[in-house]
Amino acid sequence: MNKVALKKTDHARILIRGANWVGDAIMTTPVIRAVKKNYPNAHLTLLVKPWVAPVFYNNPFVDDILIYEEGGRHKKGWGTVRLARDLKGLRFDLAVLMQNAFEAALITFLAGIPERLGYDTDARSLLLNRCIPLDPVLKQVHLIDYYRGILKGGGLVDDGGTLDLFVGDKERNKAEKLLEDHGIDLSRPVVAINPGATGGTAKRWFPERFAELSKRLADHFGGKVLIFGGPGDDALGEEITRMSGNACVNLAGKTSLAGAFALIQRCSLFITNDSGLMHAAAALGINQVAVIGSTNHIATPPSNENSRIVRVPVPCSPCMKPECRYDHHQCMDNISVDMVFGEALNLERGGNG
């Protein structure tokens, strides 16, 4: 396919419909950077759900962020038409769809955006005039490369798979103060765990093992272990703190997403389930150990070189299910504290796995 032809190349207006989940959104950042570099004078706007927007704060390749208010102004039904009208008034020249849903194509079609680029998924080929056939091979590679396939399909120059995540000075300063207020010695390595994960319990390693791991990490590094998580993970964080003998500081639910990014940037080691924050740590280049059970270790592992995954293959994994079908979580049960702690020590020594 030839490069997407824009009538106003120097001052084109480009809309990118972003992914709906934090981890996926982070993995689209190489595409966003490449689109901007292909059209350096264009005005690039992202359309995203509100909980994803912090991923793109401070991003120099993004000029504007539009919030998809699906619970309010843009609620399905007439809200979809209203969103299309809002976009039509902004006179975009090109829409790049990172999201594969039919609705994403319908909205840009109704908005009258002349160039609409995306995969031919979800019966939307008639709505996209820059429709990319989905090569089955792309379903067998890392999701970053899956998204980058949109660039090739649009005739655009790729800019590599490096992830982008930018932390502002305000959030960085707030993170430093929060750590100091909780008595964290910033002259020593800052170590953190992320025991939660959205979408069900199947992706979660056991709280008692995170607690035992935290005891060992606290003893080894000489300081308390931070616990990350969203508002729904506060109780989980308290449980792990109690079981660890107060070797932890529970920050779950106590920061914004942008604040969590700033705190992760300050970490020397991050140990996590497969989650959005795992990809944040990858984008920030943080040493991390990822515990992988039910999810696809080929499609969505952390992409930074200084990360390790701990995984024990079992016949039913990856099942991609939110809850374990057999109620025994064998893929997680086979992962011991010794295995995860050993990978943490290996990273500390600068080992190659």
C-alpha cells in the first residue's frame, strides 16, 4: 500500500483512536511516534477513554487529547452520533485506528474523515478506505509488532518498537515527597510489588507468596517494599502488608495513574503480575520480574531488555481466561517464591537470565 496521501501534508490534522486499556495504550506508543515522524508538521490528536489518557501526558508526539466520554456525552446510541459530529467539526484529514472495534470505524466514517486507516477486523472493511488485511502471522507476535503492522499497511515509515512514557516534573516531585512521607530511604534501592491485575484473578500470583517475597526483599535490600495497585487493590495491599509482618508500605489506591508512573520511575526493582503497570515499567526501563500464568507470554510480555518473566508451562496455559477453569491455578501454583526471588537477585547482579 502506498503512503497515506494527505491533501494538506504540512498542516494536516490526524486523529488516532487509541486502545482502551493502559497496557495496550502503552504498546501503541511506537505507532504514535512513527505517525508524527511521518507527518512532522501535522496536528496529532488522540481519542481515548479517560482512564487511558495519563499514558499520553507529556508525550511530545501528541498535540491534543480528546476524551471519549462513554458514560456521559458519548454514551452508546445518540452519544455515538454526537461524538462523530464533534469530530466532524474538527475537520480531520486522517484517522488511524488502533482499536479494532466496528464502532471505531463507524465513528470516523460518520465524522467524514477522508482517510481512515485500520485493520479489516470486526466486519468494518466497508467503513475504511485504507483497509489493511490482517495477516494471521501478526497474531503470533508481540502486540507491539501487531500494532506496528498498521504502519506498514499504511505505507508509513516505522520507527522501531521502543515504548514511550513520559513523566512530568510535577508528578515526579509528588512521588519523591510521597516516598519521603512514608519513611522510604531514597539513598537505598526502592523495591516494589504489584500484586493486582484487572480482568479477573487468573493473572494474579497468590497474596501469601507476594508477602513471603516481600519479607525476603525487605531483608535483602534493607528497606520496606512498596505495594502498587488501583483503588480496588487497597484491601489486597493491606492483606499482604499484614502477612509480610509489615515489611511493606501499601500505596494501592493512593495515587493517580500518572502518580504511579512517577513512582515506578523511581524504583530500582518492580515485581508484578501481567498488568498495565508491567508495561509502564517496561516503557520506563525499570528492572522488573513479571509473573506470567494464564496470559500469552509471546504476545504481551514486558518488552524491555532488563526484565525477566517467571513462567511454568502447563497444558492449559495460556488460557486467557479471567478466572481459572479448574479452580487450582496450576500455572501460578507452580511458580515458587524462590523462583521469583532468584530472578530478582539475578537482575541485581546484572545477569542475563
